[in-house]
Amino acid sequence: MAQFVKVAQTSDIPAGQGKCVEVGEKRIAIFNVDGTYHAIDDICPHQGGPLSEGEISGTTVTCPWHGWEYDVATGVNRDDSDMAQEKFTVKVEGDDILVET
């Protein structure tokens, strides 16, 4: 059964930034897009780049290693809609950011 797990506080992730959190053995990238938080799998399938360290423009994150782009709201690759990162539901309670696992 899925449950929400606290992974960060809102102050940990400034607007336009990402952060990697670990839930169990899973690395999840959390992004703050103008106060709305999104979460996708942190590991780019191309060569394992850390998406949480990528540059954010709107809802697009660019992998810092080779430039692959993903929509952080959907997880979908901008160049190949058949390729998508796992997306996680996020909710904010007070200052706590929770991710559904």
C-alpha cells in the first residue's frame, strides 16, 4: 500500500531548484517550480546523470551530463514521449514536503 513519506522541508528547495532525496533505495528528484513541488526518478536513463542537479527552465529539467530534457510535472522526455521517468505524487503539509511511495 502506498504511503506518503516526509523527504524535505520547503526551505530546503528554493524556487527553480532541485534536490535529490532517498526513500529506501530509490533516488528521487524534487523540484520547486514557483512554489509547486514535483518529483521524478533522479537517475537519467541515458547514462545515469543526476536530474536533481540539472538546470530548470519552467517545468523542464535538463540532465547535467548529456542534455536530455524531462518535464518535471509529468516525467516525460521532451524529445521522446515514449521515454519517461517515474513520477511521484507530492504534497505539502505546513513546511513539510511529502512524497508518495
